Amino acid sequence: MSLTIQSKVSIRLMSGGHSFSVAAVEELSKSGASEYVVEVATHKTTLVPITMFREESAQEYLSMVGLRPSHDEVVVFSPELDDRVAVMAVSKECYAHLSLVLGGAIAFVSPLQMGRVPKEGAIMELAGDTLFVRIFNGGMIFGEAIEVRGDADMLFALESIDQVYHIYNMRVRAKGDIERLKRCSKDLFSNLECE
């Protein structure tokens, strides 16, 4: 979990559960912030247009795209950002702890919603076994969280996206595990900027 002065809590959900410091969350709760932003990095994420989003249907949105939450997960969703809501699955244990310690002032967000947005190009973030990809051309035209357990999964995902959007030829901002991203893409990106 990374904490900043703005009371931002970053939770990285890995295949074995979440990784954050319980003590750090408890310390953060003493800051007196009115809201805590929790970034959920999981492949069990989908973006829903705000015009179609209904809170009571949140779990169905994940199920419709083949990301059915397991019995030990709960569905959370973000506030509206750029006319979209991110719907994500979170460990019930993690959710219960955060709710207990931080109360009801939690805003869940996805890496698919974070950072500066280019007019054109792509943003990629590799966090553990999840690759977050956003492609822009006057607005977001593609946004997905993809599970990439191995290098073959990563290469397959990149090749599939490139066939449709030609990402290897566009300006791409990358962050997270950049070395793995470069290794898996075999340096096929013509304009890769690392953050």
C-alpha cells in the first residue's frame, strides 16, 4: 500500500489476495481526511458507460464480461470519471477491514481511470499479473484490465491489441513493471515512454 499526504490508499490485488499494510491504513485513518481514495489493481475490472450504469447491477456487469466475482469477493465501483464507472471485485476481507478502519468515506478507483490522459496514444501499466491498457484518439476508445500470468499471456494480449489498434506504432506511456513489458513486447514499440 502506498500512502500520500492526500490520503490516497493504493491496494494492489494480486492472485493470492491483497498486499497492503494494515498498520499503514490504521495510521492513515488518523489523518482526519474526509475521503480516502482506494486504487484497486485487479484484472476483475470493467468500465461501464455512466448512461448504462445501475448500482444494483454492478455484479452483473463483471459477470457479463466473464469476470464473475468469487465467493470471497465483493463488487465495488468508482465514482463517475470521464463518463465511465469502473466496476471491480475486491476481497471481502480487505473490503471489511477498510470499511471498519476508514468508515464510509472511501472512493474506489481503477488504474484505468488514473493519470494524465493524452489526446492520442496509449497508456499501459503492468501491476503484478494485471496489464491495464487505455487507448485514446480524441477520447478513450479502448480500456481494459487484462490478466497476464506469464510472458506468453502478455505477448498474446499485446499482439491482439496491436492487430486492432496498432499500438506498436503509437506513442505509449508505460509504468509499473516496465522491464517485463519491454521483454514481452520484444522491443516492438516504436515510441515507448517509461514513467
